[in-house]
Amino acid sequence: ELKVEQNPLFLSMQEGKNYTIYCNYSTTSDRLYWYRQDPGKSLESLFVLLSNGAVKQEGRLMASLDTKARLSTLHITAAVHDLSATYFCAVVKSGAQKLVFGQGTRLTINP
Amino acid sequence: DSGVTQTPKHLITATGQRVTLRCSPRSGDLSVYWYQQSLDQGLQFLIQYYNGEERAKGNILERFSAQQFPDLHSELNLSSLELGDSALYFCASSVGASGGYPTDTQYFGPGTRLTVL
């Protein structure tokens, strides 16, 4: 059974600092997604990572994928308050279509 | 706005009742997925339909059922409701089913918050 684990689950940081969220998964996957969710809202797609070594960047967020280690990272650079949200990674098992989500990382960025 | 619509936004009902949640996918998307989000279980995949046919099943209870209609909208039916069914139910849509589209990102609707009293 495919399992996806994120850490940390809670992260409180100051504006201007850098930090990384980690996403580990247990079996071979076709692709990995990162989503953002604001409180009480829907999930917004941030990145899709398809292959080993893939790196995607959007603003202050950068995601990478190491398929050999079954690890993805979401790096936040010079955090700003607007990035406060819960971030989920989700993995699609090879040959399947359903998303298996991590527990989510609740990120709070303080002024 | 993802282009996926869900109704109703909120639903409050009593134990033992039956409700229907509705989802319209993005224009051009053939796949519809249902997910349940709760505090204790997190985000869990329930079921997927592709072009009217069931394609994959997840942790969906026997009391729950779904279908996708010829116009591609989908309904999730929840019956004999229990307190533990209270959750946020999301619908998502994507272009393909599996393997046909390399990225095939799933776009999520705004969700239906179900409260069972």
C-alpha cells in the first residue's frame, strides 16, 4: 500500500527565513504533486513533478523530486505572510490515477 | 477558480438521513474524483469515474455511492449518515484517466461541508 509522509506537520517561521518541507513516499510513483490549501478552502495545484531530478519553481517556492530516494522537497525562500497555508504532497501510484495525500504541513509565517 | 463546481457548499442533516452532493467538472475533463477530508483521516480518495464509468475505488463505504452522468457531472450519494461522516467532500476533475496524459493534474472544486448532527 502506498504511504506518503510529510514532515514537519506544523511549522511556524518568521518572515524572511528559508525552510524546507519534506515528503517521503513508500512505493514507485508516476508523478508527485504539491497542493496548497487555505483554511476552509479548496486545494490549489502548485507543482507536478514527473521525473527524477525534476525541479520546479514559482516565486518563493521551489519543489524537487528524487525518485531513487522516494523524496520530494518544497523549499520556501525568504518567506512572506501570504505563504501561510497548509501544503500537501500527493503521489500517484504507477499505473493508477488516485492521489494518495500526505498529512499536510501547516505553515504559519509570522511578521 | 479551478473551473470545478460543487453544490451545495454547506449541508447540515441528521443521523440516518441521505444526501446527494453534486459536482460539475472543468470543461473538457472526462475524469471526476471524489475525496473526503476530515481531521482524523486527512484527505482520502473515495472513487473515480471516467467518461461515465467507474475507474477506481478507494476507501468508500458501502453506504456511499456515486455516478457520472452523460453530461459528465457527477453525484455522490451518502446514506444512513453517521456522525463520523461529517467532513469536507471534494470533487476533482482531470482530462484523462490514467497513462494517457503525463501530467493530468487534478483540479479541485470548492468542496461541500457536510455536518451530521
